[in-house]
Amino acid sequence: MTPVALTRRIRTLKMLSRTALTPQLQAVYSARVELAWMHARRQGKLAWQRSQARANASAGYPYGSSYAV
């Protein structure tokens, strides 16, 4: 786990400990939060890669080259 993910996880768990959730519900909730976060990050990454590829193509670079425009 990266330091950022770890701090986010700890913050989530602290927040959960203040709410009146049972341990089982806490586990389900934190797992869902983590899944949603991973999914959002993956989507963001893919969107960034597509925009980079489009920018590279419009600048005349071959598709898939990693020049940041």
C-alpha cells in the first residue's frame, strides 16, 4: 500500500470508528470505499492516457509515443 492509500485508509477507519457501525458493516464499508477509489483512479488514468495519445497524434507524433504535449 502506498503511503497516500494508507493514510486514506486510516482516515476512513477513524471516521468509521466515530459512527455507530458494527465491525462487520465497517469492514464492508471500508472495502467498498477502497474498490470505488481504485476504480476511479483507473478511470482517471485511462482518460489521461487517451488525452495524451490524442495530443501526441495532433502534434504529429506516432500513436503511443510518450511525448507530453
